Amino acid sequence: MKGLSTPFILRPVATSLLMLAFLIAGLVSWRLLPVAALPQVDYPIIQVFTFQPGAGPEVTARTITAPLERYLGQIPGLKQMSSTSSGGASVITLQFDLGEDLGVAEQEVQAAMNTADSLLPNDLPTPPIYRKVNPADAPILTLAITSDSLPLPEVHDLVDTRMAQKLAQISGVGLVSLAGGQRPAVRVLVNPMALASYGLSLDQVRQSIAATNVNQPKGSFDGPTRNTMLDANDQIRSVEDYRKLILTWQDGAPLRLGDIATIIDGAEDRFLAAWANGQPAVLLNVQRQPGANVIEVTDRVRELLPQLAGTLPSAVDVTVLTDRTHSIRASVRDTQKELLFAVALVVLVTFVFLRSIPATIIPSIAVPLSLVGTFAFMYLMDFSVNNLTLMALTIATGFVVDDAIVMLENVARHREMGETPMQAALKGAGEIGFTLMSLTFSLVAVLIPLLFMPDVVGRLFHEFAITLAVAIVISLVVSLTLTPMMCARMLSTPPQEKADGLLHRVIERYGRALDWVLDRQTPALLVMLGTIALTGLLYLAVDKDFFPVQDSNVIQVVTEGPQDISFTAMAERQQQLAKALLQDPGIESLSSFIGVDGVNVTVNSGRILINLPPHDQRDESLFEVMARLRERAASVNGISAWFQPVQELTIEDRVSRTQYQFSLTSLDSAALHEWVPQMVAALNARPELSDVAADLQQRGMQAYVDIDRDAAARFGLDVTDVADTLYNAFGQRQIATLFTQSNQYRVIMEVDPQFAGDPESLRRLFITTSDGGSVPLASVARVQQRTAALLINHQGQFPATTVSFNLADGASLGEAVQAIEEVQQALALPVTIELRFQGAAEAFRASLGNTLWLILAAVLTMYIVLGVLYESTIHPVTILSTLPSATVGALLALLLTDRALDMISVVGIVLLIGLVKKNGIMMVDFALEAQRNQGMSPREAIHRAAMLRFRPILMTTLAALFGALPLMLASGSGAELRQPLGVVMVGGLLVSQVLTLFTTPVVYLFFDRLSGKPAVQPAEALE
């Protein structure tokens, strides 16, 4: 091992050029690395949409959702399938296993849709379509398109033909949706009374329009010398032409469509609306594909946006309302600043101890080389610059300097003995080389369990662990090559501590305190054992959570009106709510939309997306603003609003009213109807939970038409005649299509809305009999009013309900999950009802079970590595005895700062395990060498080791502590993600530094007496 560093010490030019190559490769790679909020850990998700205007939830579920579910549910790799059937829309969400390829899943979905096609209704306006998008993932970009002079249908048409299609072609875009739904159409509004007076039926009108509005091929003439194409005016294009359309001749005069109906240019679906800051608008929402980089996709969209906006008339205004990349970029910038701050603090700590600029430069140069060199590896591994990789590099600033400090200290010790710089470098590097390798590999070994964490958590921290490990390994290379080479040439005068200096006095007092402790080893052992017990107690006492909730500048609001509310009333209340929210000074802008469009599933539901100013432009947090907005929303009557901050980590596959969710599934839907309200009421009474709500909506109003089949048969009618009449009258039936070169437009027929306001409208409907007469609908059917479901939810093809909840102030997700489980047991839910947590709540339960095993795996991995290095089963335990004190400090820090133990904190504890054991390694390594080579007694050896290694232990600990300090003091965007790691690291290092300097020598002596023979030093074991 003595020759490992020798070639690099003797060849300074080669060593310097090698390090320069590291630096250049890292700098070049830094410019090529993509930027993201977090590593990409999205589940592959595909949504299947099917629309049939006028169909009720029951009809949609039976005729559309069920056939599709039957075949989609057979796709291999499908993790979960959920569906929502509502009035006119079927939405099926397919979540695949994390390892499934989205392209392969897409092919399987298309094949299943093709197979199910024969079972679907023949009169669907369009076949089912699928999109590679997670519905729970908020739009990365929301544009508001408005005009003061043009009608919204015309604006919609311009955006649809000139912008939406181009944006959908951009790589990484999963879905471009136009909220508000003002697609142009020709609307035929029939007067049922006028129609009845002429003895016509709605179906006759429908057939006449369809028969006179075609767009078919007609052939051509091909003569001896000339070819002539054929065309005709077989397609009606204008409203005026529709008015002139002759339906029939009566008494020698034509009966035209305009005589019995009002024909207008309008919207395809009049039950859709959107607003931007209170102004009617078309909202263009861009959602990314699962796994696509948010910033890259947004940059591509914004690059194309000026060109597309330039194709619109000057009367149309395009405004960017929401851009989620603003907070992501700000978060990454803040983390980069904290990284630079950490580097400066580590260098400052080094200078304070060494008090020499050359001596400070030697170990400090390892920091930029290790960090910048890591960028090259990140590029090769296809990593991104995100919050977690930057956090890894920030923490690494305190780790990577350790090896260089230990090398410098050992070389300086030989210089103090009077050796030349070259001799000191060669001898010092030879002595400490294996120790540095054992320090590094045992630290890297701690990170191995992070790579095997399951599911989302494992994917999330994969880049973190690899980035940190690479930085540590590069620092080892630098410490074994560049550091001793620089020591041989720059350490001309050894740094010497003045006899009356502060550090010298601290070391003297430590020596006296250590003697006092070694004279009382039994109490010291009891203190060490007490830290183990205290660790268990603190683990039980601290709150548990999954992932910190971030302030991303965007709040998503789900609104809901009474289940029997009309579209007009819902639009009024939605606007009243938006107006009340806009009065808050903390809001920058908002967008709002209602109507059944695949995002909203019922008429009584709506969405609002609220944008706050950037962090540096506001004095209050998102959560303070959100609390105030809740109060404003509560003052608006007739509508409920649920607020939740948009998160960068989205592992749900549906949008619920509140932050967390679980599902209740049963074969018997009646059991759900009975037990869900009881469950929600019981959960609302628990202090750990707030805003508990379920998506079970069973109180919608329904006019049930009970057809008298015998009476219908007497008139020569069948059920189809009745159903077609109802659909023609009230279903916004699409009866024809207008084809143009750029788009297609529907012809919509329905009864004039002024005659379709309530069930009494059914009395005005007449059905044409087989002999040409007309009979009122009331003569063949009775109408009953009753309640019915507004939507039907399935999970895995079975009836399901999603219950969502927020955490009460001061409560953690662990407490909330425990409260839900207690309520489940107290209510004694039937065994036929399955409760299953979804999204973040599900991931939390899985991680909770894995947390303890993760920490134990880290400890076991390190024990095995140390056992191999030391050829001993005892002294690795001595080194690992430092761990309980670090865990106690970490958990105490979480309790004192009122934070929960989440996955970020757990990773911090794992890193502490690897860091604090360095103290034990440095002590034990020197003690073993002193016993073997200098013939010292165990007490003398460990005492000397503790005294000699006190300064490097203190330096490396303070370097790591100050490296983590910027994370603990983080502010701005994404600070909620970084602070737990800093708190855990600082708290653990403070406590472990104090305790392990005394307990490690005591444990060393205890196991030395227990073994009865001296252990072998690692270098000797390998020889």
C-alpha cells in the first residue's frame, strides 16, 4: 500500500494534468446536464377517454366503461385500473408497474381498445382515444386565450387549428387540452310545440338534416383527351342555408327548418365554460408525458409559442397564467447557492484549523475537483441537475474534504518530526492509504441499501446515492494522488499549534476528561447502552411522514356545488368564488373551468388553478395564503372548495379533493353507499384529519321515464322510438358533420333550452306513430323524479369510492394513517369492503415498513465491510458503537424543530451512520497500530489514538456539519425538501461528536478485554 501514492507524488505534472482532465470533463458535462425538480420517478400511466353526449352515468358504465375494462384489465404489467363513468364521459386510468416501458404499454392499450370496439355503441361521435398523461399531474403550462371582440367559439377554433395541434407534436407533451370547450358548431334548437303542430317528430328532423348534408365521393369523367372531376353542393355550410332546408311539403307549401327551429352558430357543448382572472377565456393546458423532463418540455413549448401566437389575429391575446418551471428553476438556483455556501464554509473551517493558506489549499482543492468531476459521471448515467442530486453534492462538500484532511494531518505529523516534505509525503501517504480506503469504502457501503429501496422511493433516491458515492470515490482518488503531491511541494512549514493556543487547550482538557472517563468505564458503557434505548424511545415519539409538502407557488382547487345544481347556477357560483379569491392580495392570477370534459367528471364540479408570486416577491408562505383563501371561499354560499398545493413529486393517479387519499372497494355498491358516509363522518371527528371528503355522489336528480310497452305497442311504437325522441330532444345529439380543409364541425340538435328547463318539458314532446300520426310522450310513458348517482367509480372493475383528506395543523401523515386504521376497526367495516391507501399515503405505509430495515441493512453492510477489512468480528462493533449517539441527535433535532421523520430524514440518518463511524475508524486504526508496533497497553494505545486523532476528527466533523448547515438554514423555493436533511445532519453530528470521543475508547477497551487478544490491523490482515 506504500507504493500506491508514490508515482503521483514523484510525477507532479502528470498528476496535475490528470486532475485537470477531471475538471474539464466535469465542466463540459455540467453544461449538458438537464435540469429538473426531482429525478424522474413517474409511474407509466395512460388514460382512455370516451365521450357520448347525453348518456347517463349508468348507461356510460354499462355500454362503454365495462366493455373497455374487460379487455384493458388483461394487459400484462398493469398495476391498477380505475374508472369514472359520468354523464356523457367515460375515463379509464391505467397505472402500470414502475419498470414497464410506456411505449409497450401504449401498444397493449391500443390492441385492447381495438378488441373491445365491437362491444361499444355504434353511435359514438368519436371512438375511444388514449393519452399518455397522469391526471394527477398539474399542467406544466397554462395559457389563457382571450378576445374582446371575437366570440369564444371562433377563438377556440383558431387555437385548436393553429396552436394545439402543433404543441401536441412536441416531444414530451402528453396532452394538450382546451378547457372551456367552446368548439364551434351549428346548433339546431327545435321548438317542440311548433314541431307538433306540423305533425313532425324530432327523428324526422334529424334524418332530414343528415340526408341533405353529406360529403361523399362522386367520381369523374375520363374522355379521350380530358379528365373532369365531379363535385356538388351536397354539404350545407352556413346557418342561413340550414334555415332554408325543406323538411317536407304540406298543403302545397314547403316546411323549412327555420319554421320549427332556431339555427345559430354556437358551441358544440354548451355545458362547458372557462375563465381567466374572471374574463371568459379558452384555457390551453399542457401536460407532460410520465417520465418527461418538465423544464425541457416547457422550454420547447415556450420556444414555439411566439411563432404560433403570431399566426393568430391581433384581436386575440395569449397570456401565460401558469408556468411550473419558475419554481423549479428557483429551487435549483437556491440549492446551487447553498452548495457554493457550503463549499465556502468547509474551506473556512479548514483554514481556521490549519491557519496557513498553503495548508488550507491542499485539502480544499479536493472539494471542487470531487464535485465538478461528479458532473461527468452524472452525464454518463443520464442523471439530471435536480434538488436531490444537488443536495447530495452539498452534503458531499463535508464528506469529500475528510480524506484530504486525514492525509494532510498525517503528512504534517511527519513534518513535525523533522522529515523533509518529500519524505513526509511518501511516508505519510504510505501509512494512511489503507485507512483512507477503509474510510471511503465503508462510507460508500452505507449507501448501498439506498439503491435497493423498493418502488418509488428507490427510484427517487437512486440518483442521490450514486451521485454522493461517486463524489466520495473521486475524493479518495484526489486524496491519494493530488493531496500528497501538493503536500510534498507546498507544505514547506508544518502547521504548528501554539502551546497556549485554543485548540491546544481544548485537546489538553479533552485528555484530562478522557482519563476521568476511562477510570469510570462502567458508567460510560451504561451511557452508551442508554443511547441505544433512547434511540428506540425517540423513534416511537417522533412523528412519521412520507415526503415534505413543498411550496411550489401554485395551488390547485377542486370545487363542488350541490349534486342537483344546474350548469348555469354552477357557472355563477364558480365565478363568485373566483372573484372572492382574486380579492386576496397574495394571488397573482388564476384560471377556472367547469363542465364534463374528462378532467371534471360531473356538472357540479370545477377546477381552479391559483398562481402566487415567486418566493422572493412575497413575505408569506403558500400555506399561510392557502389558509386565508379557505376563509374567503367559506364566505361564498352554495359551493365548496378544497385547496391543495401542487407538488413536484406526484405518485397519485387521480386528482382528489384534498392532498391524501384512500379507496374503499366492494363487490356490493350498496354496501359502499351505506358505510362510506359513516366512515367520512367518523374521520371528520378525528383531530388528526381535516377536510375529509368522498367522491360518492348519489343524490343527483333524475327524471326516470317508465315506458308502458303495451301502450306503445298499441300505437305501433317501440322502445327505440321513445329513446331516440329523448336523445334528440335533450342529449345535444350530434346529427351531422361539416368537413373543411382544416377542421370538422358538428351539427347539434336539441330542444330549445327555453323548453327544456325541467321534467315538465317532457309533456311537450310528441312521437310520430307508424301511420304518421303524433302521440304525446305522456300517453306511452310515466315520468318519476328520483335520486341517482352522478358518477360511478370502479377500481379493478369493482365499485369503488375514493376518500381524500388533509392533515390537521400539527398532525403528521403517520398519525393520520393510524387514525384511519383505528376508525376502520372501530366501525367494524364488513370484510367485503377493502380499504386501500393510494398515492403518497400508500407509498408512506410501504416506506414505514422499510425504514427500520433500511437502517439495519446499512448497519449490517458496514459491519460486513469493516469485518472484512479488520479480519475481526469484534472491533467493527467498536466502530459501530458511534451510531446510536448520531441517531439520538438526529431524532432530537427533529423533535426540537417540530419536524416529522420522513424519507429525506431517513436518508440523512443513513448518511450519519456512514459519517460518524469515521471517528471510530480513525481511533481504532491508530490504537491497533500502537499496540502492535509500539507495544503499548490497550489503554495507552486508545488514549494516544484519541489524542492524536482529536484534531482531524474535529476538523472532519465540523466540515461535514458546516456543509450541512446551508441546507438546514435553507429558504426560498423547495426549502421544505432540503431542510430536513440539514437538520438531521447537524443534530446528529453535534451529539455524536460529544459522545463518541468518550464512549468509543471505553467500548474499545471493553471488547479488548472480552477478546483476550489484540486484533489485527487491516493492512496486516490483507498481507
